[in-house]
Amino acid sequence: MAHESQVRYSSLVDAKLRATLVKKDGVIFNTRYEGNPKAGTVKVPVRDTEVGVGDYSKADGAGATHGDTSYLTVPVDKDKAVNEIIDGFDAASVPDNLVADRLDSAGYSMALQIEKDATVCLEAAATATGSTTPLTKSAVYEAVVDARTALSKAGVPNDNRRFLLVSPEAYALVLKSPEFVRATSLGDAVVQTGAQGRIAGFNVFEDVTLSATTEFIAGHPDWCTRVNEWQVGVHLQDLAGSGKYIGASAVQGRKIYAHKVTKPQTLLIKRNAAPSAPENPGT
């Protein structure tokens, strides 16, 4: 029963994660990897070339080609926990509505942390595009089109999955652009991704976690990978034997995850200034 509850609670938190995240699995990130994240590392495929197509001869068959798919070893470097005390109730007596509220809160808090960590990864890996002159209403569409062209030259497919993460300020400019098409005019498939609309072939997502110098990030989920697993599933832990808490329990769980951009040239970042140098931890 305890294991069943752990699976059920973890599923509820994951559902909240999916609903809350701007940078969703399957939309901004793919989840293609090999191995068990609990082991500490996984293998992420990097598709460098497509399968070759050649002529077929009835006499000699078809010439063999050799694919070039390499693998990156990616450390699962994020280990986050929720451990919230529920005072006044042991694990067996916590009301269902209180459990549901705490699980909802845990999902929201975990999503915000994952969102911020994903932003750090994308901003660090992306290739700079355009100048650092701040965007204006008249210049925003041209900047996005330039990013579209650069991605096409890098071999990024234009298959309606290209994404554009924009800061609130840049989103305000996009909204004023006559080329912007709101999601409500694009059908359920776009609405379900969480996109606010589309411009120049990109699905547009407002992202409040982008740093102050980032105006937008343009990319495709095929080259942005997320590894995501529960190290310890979400459960109610009775604290009677803790020696400290009396008549209390806790909602506990550990989520491990990592983000990786496998080809930086397929991810572009438009900044309004040079990024600040990281602080020296020794000072």
C-alpha cells in the first residue's frame, strides 16, 4: 500500500509539473536518453547526420551507408527534495484534502526550480545571434526572422516544433507585431503546448525565468534534452520516531534531473547586453 501511494502521489506531482512548466517535455525538451538516471549518468544521442538515400540496382542492390550518431555522457547533476512538515497529523490521519493541497504545492515549487535550472542550461549553451541592441516594436520581427534563417542553415527542421522563449518585455513587443498569430487562431495542437501564439514559424512562449539580459531563445526540442526521474517517490512520512516531532508527518520526495543541449548551433540567444561575469566564489 505504501508503494502504491508513493506511485500515485508522484504521478500527481508530475501532473502538476506538466501543467506548470513553460519548458515542457516534448515541447521544449526531448526525453531521449539511455540508462538509469539513478546511476548518476545517462547517455544522450547526438544525431549528427541523417540516414543516406541512394539509388537501388536490381543487379547490385543498394550501397551501404554509415550513420553518424554519437552519444554524450550526461551527469544527472540536480537532486532536489521536498520535505514539508504537516503538524498535528500522523501519516495515517492526514486529511485527503490537506494531502492534495500539499502535493499541488510541491508540484508547483518543483516546477519553478526545474524551470530556473533549465533556463541556466539553455542560456549557457546557446549561440548568440544578432546585436546586443535592445529590441523595439519595429525591429522584433526582423530579429526573429534572422533567427529563423540561421536555424534553417543549421539544418533545424521547420516542422512546426521550433520554439521561441521570450522575456515579458520581448513578448510585449511580439504582441504588438502584426505578424504575430495568437494561439486561439492556430488550433488545439498549438494551444496544448502552452504556446501563446506563433511568429515567423516559431511557437512563442513567455518565460519569466529568462535572465535580465536575455530577450529570446530560439530552438528545437530535438537538440534539447531533459533527464527526469524520482530518486525517492513522493510519500507521507510519519515522524513519530524522529525524537523531535510529536503527532506530525511530512510530505517527502526527491527528484533528480539534468538538462543538456547537444548541438549549440541549433539554439540561438538574443541578448540586450553582454551577460555579466559570474561572481568569484573566493571573494
